[in-house]
Amino acid sequence: MAPDEEEVTTSNASMVESSGPTTSGQRNRSWSHDQQTSEFEHVMKRQKSIVEASSPPGYPSGNLKQLLVACAEAMADGNMNDFDQLISKAKGAVSITGEPLQRLGAYMVEGLVARKEASGTGIYRALKCREPEGKDLLSYMQMLFEICPYLKFGYMAANGAIAEACRDEDHIHIIDFQIAQGTQWMTLLQALAARPRGPPHVRITGIDDPVSRYARGEGLEVVGKRLAMMSEKFRIPVEFHGVPVYAPDVTRDMLNIRSGEALAVNFPLQLHHTADESVDVNNPRDGILRLVKSLSPKVVTLVEQESNTNTTPFFNRFMETLDYYLAIFESIDVTLPRNSKERINVEQHCLARDIVNIVACEGKERVERHELFGKWKSRLTMAGFRQCPLSSYVNSVIRSLLRCYSEHYSLVEKDGAMLLAWKNRNLISASAWH
């Protein structure tokens, strides 16, 4: 999906100030035959030989995207001499205050350097981004939530599917496999409270992990307090139960399943963090789905990044990451100024670590393992689920939401799922199952 416009370079350290690439052929054509004296030709040949001697073969002068790809190719081929020269040029070409490709390139370069210099848990230490305090990270995440519709899209699609499936139920139990701040449930609780027949009793089981706790700066008790405030404000009975464990470690006993409740299970941009059969012979990713199927849920909602980075080899994964996150950075670019400190913080602390993890890590250390919707559909089908059609009403509400953002966002319906796209690139998928 990456745009066709070329990122332009000059011969100095800043590779983005020129108005267009200038090849040696173009330079030669700007001279007349009479001006091209033998002395000039001699100088040009000597300069060309110096450049060729100092640059790796195939060095893509004049195009930042090609330069980044060349770095990845050298890394994939184990050609460290070329890699060192190319990555040095790339470091001079990228900027966290530049155009979208320059900004993304800064973190892709971080990932490539980390891949060369570290392994395993050392990868994150190679990332220069300072860890923000919990409250600061939360504010950056909230800002990303406001300036881009990605999370809102996922929340609205999932909430709509749950409301539809449980519209006649008086007792609803929601198991959220990534409770985070509990923000998702505010609009659903408000909608359920307004039912003509009266509000149902809602029980929410929030599964947590150290990442969520770190982002909140507190434990699950703060989520319980927030939900209690919602309960009082909307006059709907809400019961909260926190489960502070990683998703693969969840057991049936932790979930306190009760008869007579309509069960809804929510996977919000979370399941891709769980390893599959390519990493762990026990295949915890499919194991979670089998566990959930054994609970006989009324509805299961899945929201995931529409990207293919799970089992893809390094170079192809690098290209996919470049394409996917360039669309994300472009979408942020239309909202916040390039010199905005807030934008820099959002990209550094909400996106950079994921990018570095995808580029630098392998095996169990690589936790960002996205799959395309077709693969998720196969996994859920094999676990015994059937797909539910998503509500046309929710579809129309989401389309109205997108009109508040850039015209480049669009909603795509495909294989029973809804996909949020930026220009021609699908970014987030949402689907419902039973």
C-alpha cells in the first residue's frame, strides 16, 4: 500500500531536501557535447570510481524506501559489510520529525540495528525510546485513541455484535481477554442501560497482563472502580472480577462461569500476542480458542491488525511491516503537525516498540505475531466456531464515525468481516463468532 512517490535524497547527510532524484545520466544530459571536455570526463570517471568503491553494490541512491529495503536485504543475506554501510546512510536519512516514511524509517532502523547487535530480551534494551511512566503512556494511548479511529472501530464493531447477540438476555457475562482501562465497555453499558425492558445484570471478567498494568500504572482494582462509576452513572448493575494473568495461562476455574448467563468473549487486538504452533508445540493460540469454545459462548468478538507477520520469513516480514505501518504513520500525519511533541510521543511509545519487536526478534521473544483475517477465520472454524453476520446498523454507525476523520479512511466488508482501511491498505479486521 506504500505510496509510489519516491523519498528523495541528496549527496549530503540529509536525504530528504532535494525536490527529486537526480541520476548521473540526467547530470550528463544537462551538459552540451562541447562542454564535455576530456578533462571533465576524466574527473567524472574518477569520481564515479570513488563512489563505486565506497558504496555497496546496488546502493539505491535517491530513494529512502529502497535504502531501507536494501538494508533488510543485506541483513537477510548475512552481508554485514554492506549492511553497515547502508545502515549508516539510512541513519542520516530518517527523522522522527520528518515525513511519514522518514519517521517510520527511524524505528525500522532501530529494529535492524537491534537485530544485529542483540537477541532475545536484549532487543528492547537496544531501543532508545525511554520508558514513560504509566500515567504518561496512558495519555499517549488516549491521544492515539482520539486522533485515529482504529480502536474506536474495533470497540464499536465488537460492542455492536455483543449487544445484538444478547439483546434479549437479563444476565450477561463478558470475558475480556485484554481489559486495559475498561474503556470499551462504557458505550455498551450505556446502551444496555437504556433498554426499554430495563437493564440486564452485567458481569465483566477482565483478564490482565503486565503490559496492561504498566500502561495503567495500577492494578486491576482501578478498572473495577471505573466500572463501578459507570454502573452508578448509567444505573445498571455491574459486577467486576479481575484475572491478572497472561492469556495463555487462563483456566476455566479462573472465569467463574455461571449457569443462566449469556456469555460474550472479547479478543481486542490481543490474540496475536499469544504464540502458536510455530513457536510452542502446545499451540497456546489455538488452545485459548478451544477453551473458549468449551464455555459455549453466545458470541465471540475478534479484532486484529490486518497484517501478516507471524510465520513470515524476516525479509518478507520487514516488507509487510514497512507497508503496514507506513499507512499508520500517514494517517497520523494528517492529524498532528510533524514537529508536534505529542505526535512524537504517540509514535515512540505506542508504535515503536511493536515495530522493533517485529523487525528485531525471533522465536518466543517476538510477541507481535499478526495474522490476516483469512488465517484467523481458519483457526476459529477449526476450533468449532461459526461466523456471525455483523449488524448493518453498526456498519452504518461506523461509517458515520469515519466521516469525522480523513476521507482516506474506508470501511470494507469481506468474508463476513468488517475491515478498516487507509487508502488501499486494510489495517484492522473485526468479526463475530458463535
